[in-house]
Amino acid sequence: MKQFESDSANVRIPKGYSINLIKMYFWIGVISAILLRAIIIADHYSGFVARVLWYAGVVGYLLFFSHRYDIAKRRVGVIKNLSLLEKIQTREPLQEKDFEGLNYIMWSLSVSRERLNYLVIFAFSIIAIILSLLLDLGIVEL
């Protein structure tokens, strides 16, 4: 069997974020999604309010997506630094550090609320499009 060059004894497995921090970033993402979709409605009434919503939404998204980027980078780092993909593909026996890395990745995926966040973004995008069309066509007035 092929021996891998990873120095797994020196690989640092990241600690998972607290549930409260995970929830906070989830809500930042949800609120940002809603704010950015609300611009379509606000723009019918006040350019100033629309700009405030835009800035708040974009700042929220900067926070949310920088956090998501950090999580993805940490997961990929564990996979690469421990050569986990190669070990699994070749059925290489896993060491204790490999199991610690896999545990971190599996835990991180299991507590992630990104799928729910994407669902909220999708739903509010559909709602915003429908409301915008109704407002633009004069069918509804708010």
C-alpha cells in the first residue's frame, strides 16, 4: 500500500465553533438575505431606505460569507493536511489523528445551518420577485 507523506502528528485539528456562534452567523445570513430582498419593495417608496437596506445587507453578507469561507477553508485544510481523500480512496489504514480530523469534518457538517440559510435565501428571493412584479405592474400597492 502507498505510504503518504503527510506528517499527521503535527496537523492541528480545528476546534468547532460554539453553537451560539453558529446560530449568530446563521441569523446574520438570514437577516442579510431578507434585507437585500426588501430593497425591491423599499425602492418603490424611498431611495434612502433602499440604500440603508443595501448597505446593511451587504455588510451582513460580508460577515456571513467570510465565516462560511473560513469554515470551508478549515475543512479542506484538514482533508489535505491529513491526506484523507487519498487514504480513503486507497483504503489506507487511518491513524488516530485521521479519525480526529474526520470527526471534526463530520461534526462541522452536521451542525451547519447553511442548507437552511440557502432555503431562506431562495424563498425570500421568490417572494421578492413576485412582490416586485406585482408592485411594478400596479396590481398591488403597499
